[in-house]
Amino acid sequence: QVQLVESGGGLVQAGGSLSLSCVASGRRSDFNGMSWYRQAPGKQRESVATITAFGSTRYADSVKGRFTISRDNVKDTVYLQMDSLKPEDTAVYYCNAVVPPFFTWGQGTQVTVSS
């Protein structure tokens, strides 16, 4: 059973930075591509950044150039460095597999960006 624990969220002013972490515990053979997702109030969950097992990355257009995803396979941790934050980045952020079957979703971490 894979468990995901996200952390690092908080309240920041527009233009600021936050660094999120996602620690995954469980069967290491299940850890292939991983993504960061976010869900704002009243909106669907969306993928914002993806990293493959080999380190290739891709980003949603809305965060390209501002967010950086990385991973430490020894620590089974995926990171999301968020710079130049905007109020529209406000959401609960989650990590999970790139495509189904998804792991059980963690509790997420709240990111709030004030204008």
C-alpha cells in the first residue's frame, strides 16, 4: 500500500516562493512517473508538473517557467519549487501517479497566494 504525504504549503504574497515535498512510502517498484496536481475551490483537479522515473519533466502552460519539479529516488520524495507565485496558484496541492491507477490520494497541502 503506497502512502503519499505532502507538505510545505502556506500563505505567501504574490511574487513569493514555496517549496513543496511529497514523501511516498510503499513498494518502490510502483514509483515511476509522478505528478503534482492542484485543486482550487470549485474547480477540477489539474496536473501542473510531471517527472518521469528518469527525470524528464513537463509542465502545464500556466506554471511553465515558474515551477520546477524534481525527485530524489533514494528518499522516495518528489519536490515542487514554486517561484513567482500568483493569486491564481492558490489551491490544495497533491502528488500522485501520472496516469491511473492512482495511489490513494494524500491530504494535500494548502497553498494560498495573497495579492
